Amino acid sequence: MSKSIGLTLLGCGTVGSGVMKILAEQAELLKRRTGLNLELRHLVVRDLGKPRPVPANAKVSTDLRDAIDAPDADIIVELIGGTGMAKAAIEHALKLGKPVVTANKSLLAAHGAELFALARKHNTCIAFEASCGGGIPIIDALTKGLIANRIDALVGIVNGTCNVILTQMTRSGWTYEHALEAAKKAGFAEADPTLDVSGRDAAQKLALLASLAFNVNVLEGDIHVEGIDKIDATDINFAGELGYVIKLLAIAERTCSRDARVASSGAQHDGDTGVATTDRLALRVHPTLVHKTDVLAEVSGAFNAISVYGHALGHALFYGRGAGQMPTASAVLYDIVGVALGTIPQAFKQLSIFPDTTPRASVLPVAQLQSRFYLRLMARDVPGVLAEVTDALGRHKISVSAVRQHEPDDVGQFVPVIITTHRASEGSLRAALKEIDALNTIAPPSVCLRIVDQPKEFAAE
């Protein structure tokens, strides 16, 4: 005998429409697999006059509170977006003890700890698989599948809009502006793409993923963020010549493995998290040169991919469509089923991994972040320029890995000089670059991008 579960759906945009489509088309499949009869009983929309394929027995209204309060609303599905109305709606549902399913990564990145605490106070839960990675089950992996692993690093492409733009710039030789306009016309970019191209969307997702991966409370403000809006086609081309592609990466990693740090410093462990109290996280989102042999280099278009490094598993890659109506709706339905079956509420109650139950993250200052670097300098083609540049780098203990320059048409003109470095700190590189840009043989500002070296798989212990 099947169990009927009543759903209240707040919002019927792209993802909400996808949820309704799956509920309608896969009702029998879901019932056969889960023993659940998932019924859409309340739908809240902005425009009542807009035609929608709504089930005959569902009540459509503009009243959020009435739809949440309804006695036959067992699970509240929030797909409004934003941090105003959505926050108020979720808080109201939680105070009634009703579980919430949401795809709202902006809201959870800003107010996750307080909302999780509110859910716990009222003996209910929040499920948020669709908030990161579209249809990729990355939240489930971090909270369940990899629960026995100490996560040492997480590196990923988590914004489809930026990946679409960078893919077109790489494959078609387009400028950033051309690729952005094409992405808008194709529906991959919003009319105002600022949240995506600034890197903030990726940072919000990284805050959620890093919080779960490292058992700490990471805030968006903890993350160093740079977007793709300043990427020049010139650097796409030079990166290609060097064997790299440019991707917007979200990166979170321990500054060193827990055991190595404990062995060298005698650090104490936090009894609740099992993490050395001296561990610090390096957190950043920025355009990055990724070698063409790296699996992330092959991730194109709107696809997302997240590499996770666990001490026991080693390297795992989670790959799939990171946005879009049906992939995201698929993740929402996963949460609805998990809540209805009771698996998600039980895990939420039992696991001490959510931001309301974990300490604030200890974050490495930006100046101490370590990386290899790609520099593009516009240098006058005269004797002694490279010596001046390498002297400035050397004074800050930055070792040059390679130098590349095309032959100029005329002696004395400014030409691009490409330098790659060995691993150095962000602070040292910035100080050296300030000196370099002050040289009268350099036309500032010079371009600086990072080069990623994927973390080595950690040896089994």
C-alpha cells in the first residue's frame, strides 16, 4: 500500500516547472520504486493568469503563508530564489515543524547556520541537494558516501555560465563580450550575469561544499573571489600554446594533511570534528590555468565537475549537468523522496556536519595562499628588460619556470612576455608584480593568473 505525501511548491519558474513535469510523467515509476504517492497539492506563483500544466486537484495561489500552513502540505519545496521572501517562507515552514527542500544556494551561503539551527530546534530538516552542481549528487556524496573519509581537497567547475563562456572563447577564439552575448541568447546567462561572471555564484556553492567537506562553517566572505569578466582572448591563446586551458575553479584544500601537521607540531584535535585545531583552509575562486591532460580541462559547456580527494578513497570525480531545468529538478525530487522516506530527516538529526553544529573555519589569509603563476607582461623590446623582471621576482623569492616571447615586428616596441613561475605565495607575487609594473620598460597593468596543480592522491593509511 502506497503512502501519500502532500507537496507545497513555492515558485513555478524553470526548475519548478521541471519538478511538476517529473511528478506528472514519472508518478508510477516513483510509486513503484519508493512506495510513495507524491502529490502536488499547493502551488504558489506570482501570476495567476499564466497558463501552467497544474494537476487538477492542486490549489494555485499567490499566498505563501496559506500554502505553507495547509494541513495537507507535508513537505515545503522552496524554488523562489533570493534571500528575502524565500528566507521568510522557509523560516515559517520550519517553525511549523515542516521539512523544507530548497535549491537556494545564495540563501544557505548567507544564512545556512541559522536556518539549520531553526530546523533542528523544531525537529525538522532542510534538504538542499539542488543548491550545488545541478543534478550532480555531490551533497549526498559528502554527507553519506564519503562520510568515512577525511577530505583533504575539493577542486571543481561549479558555474555553468562561466564554463560556457570560457569554452566558446577557447574553441571559437571569441572575445569575452562576444561569448557572453551568445550565452545570453542561448539561455545560459542571465540578463544581468554579474552573480555568475563575478565568481560569487561559485563562491556561494564552495562555501556550502567546503562546510560539509571539512566539518566547519565556511562563509562566502571567507573565500577569495575573482571572476572571468577580465579574461582576455590573448591569455586564452597563450595558455593554449603552453598546453593549458583557462577554467573558473572553486578550490578548497587543507594547508597540509592533518597527520603531517600533527606529527610536526603536536597539534591537538577538536574532539567534535576530528580535525587538528591548527588546520587552516585555503579557499578561493578564480580563473585558473588547467593543463590539457587534467580531467577538468575536458569539462565543457554547461557541465560541472568536482574533484574530491579523500584520505581513504583518493580522487573521485563527480561530473554532470550543473544547471538546467531537468537536471536541477532531478536533484529536487531526490530530496523530496529522501525527506518522505525519512532518510534525510534522520541523517540531519544524527550527523554533526552541518554549519550550525560545527566551528567557524580557520582560513588561510589571501597573502599566504600558495600557487604557481602565469604572468603576461607588456615589455619594451630592449636589452635588459628580462633581467629587471627576474631580479624583481628573485627579490621576493619567486622562481621562474619558463619564459615565452614571440619575435616582435620592430625593435623597441612593447611585446607580450609570458612568464610561468614555480610555487610561490600570493603576497610575494603581488609585491613583485607591483615593482615590475613600476618599471619604465613595462606597460601596466600586467596580467596574473594561477596555474593549478591537482593535489596528489594521498597515500592509504
